[in-house]
Amino acid sequence: MKVVSTIAELKEIIRGWKKEDLSIGLVPTMGYLHEGHGSLVTAARKDNDRVVVSIFVNPIQFAPNEDLATYPRDLEKDSAYCESLGADVIFHPEPEEMYHKNFTTFVDMTLLTEELGGLTRPTDFRGVCTVLSKLFHITEPDRAYFGQKDAQQLAIVRHTVEDLNMNLEIVGCPIIREEDGLAKSSRNTYLSEEERKAALVLSRAVFHGQKMVADGETDASVVLGEMKQMIEAEPLAKIDYVKAVDGLTMQQITEIKAPALVAMAVYIGKTRLIDNFIV
Ligand code: PAF
């Protein structure tokens, strides 16, 4: 497995693979990899001849008050993990490599980013769409892999790829959870022991809401009301949002029926965690 840090090096490798007509799977990440990312690399390995994992803490998707400087990083551990899963290349550029000083082109979208995460984190999705467009152009993948944990991101990426006629398939993979239910996230490492216990309120609320819907409740205000009540009973938790939206347009819905997404972002102390279920 190779670790490359320049766009030129990666493009050279891609050119070689394209000449041999090899299919390419891309797993875009911000590093500090866990089994959630691992499941994406494994899926990419299964579907493609070659696998690229990008590890880039993308500065333009963080708002000034967010955790860009402290976002956890461990390239050595990530490299060993990717190698054990059979990745071929890690692309690990510096911010200046991705955004030269005259960088001025952004990929933005309306509608899908106005709800959920977009309400409180307006910079996020513009930065995500821009960096992914760059990664797709550089890597020319046949497929790119994303976790369902950030369901809004997944919907947005699918939409961008369709709107801009990009020539790749977006593959969504299920949420991977700890044994006790907490969705795996690089940000879980920020949690103290007490916060780690409190964070279980997210998955408990998700499972509860999911069961209500499975049992036939479709009124969003009833389902969301009970989920919010559970979360509010946890003193360390502060709700950013708990909402039901259409799974394709990301617009709020009052009746939970497929394709729906019930998603939440909750602060546990200072750490913002997300979780969801799809219908
Ligand atoms: O989900 C993430 O880790 C990031 O948003 C992504 C897709 C790698 C873009 O920076």
C-alpha cells in the first residue's frame, strides 16, 4: 500500500490503473478511522479492482468555532488499518495541496442543505460538496463509499453527483455501532467516561423511534415528541435537532412514511454527535 500526499502522484497512479482498465473504489474520510470506516473500505475492496482511501481533515467544512484544530489525527494507525483491509493507496494531502491560495470555486447546493445540519452548521455541506467534487475529479472512481450515519451527507452527495452528471456510483453503507448501541464516530474519543454513558441516549432514542414506527405510528410529532423527551431526560444532552424529513428532498414531513429519514444531532457536553434511522 502506498501513502501519497500530492495530487500529481495520485493522478499518475490513477492513469496507470485506467490504462489497465481497472475499476476504482474511493473511500473519502477525515481519518482517525474506526470500524465504521473499515466497513466502507471492505465494501470498496469487494466491489473494485483498486481502492483509494482519502484521509483529509477538510478545513472548509468546519465553521470558525468548530473543532478543526483538535480533530483527532493518527496517520500511522490509519495506514496500518487500511493496509490490513487491503486498500491500495492512501491519499493524505496537506490543506495547501487541496486549496491553493487563489482557490475560489465552490460547489454549493440549495434545498437539501437547508434542513437538519444545515440549520446550525451552514459551512459544512458547501465544504463537503466542494472537497468531494475535487476528490472525484482527481481519483476518477467508479464508486465512492459513504456511511448512512450522516444520512443527510449521503443524500446530498447522491444529489450533487446526479445534478453535475458525475460519472460514478455512490454506495451507502449501514451504520456501525458499538456493542452497547452508540454509533461509531471519530468524535466519540472526545467523550469523558460520564459523557460516554450519557451518549447512549442517542441510540436509545433512535431504537425507540424506530420501534414506534415499526409498530405502526406514523405521526411525526408523536414519534419525535417521545424521542425528544428521552433525550431531554439526560442532563448532559442538549438537542441540536431531532427531525423527520423526506429521505430524498430532506424537507420536513409530518407523516413518517418511506422514504423518510428520522435524524438527530445532540450535544453531549461539547461534543456534537449524530444518529438516525431510515424508513
Ligand atoms: O464524512 C466525512 O468524514 C467527511 O464529511 C468527508 C465525506 C470525508 C468529506 O470531507
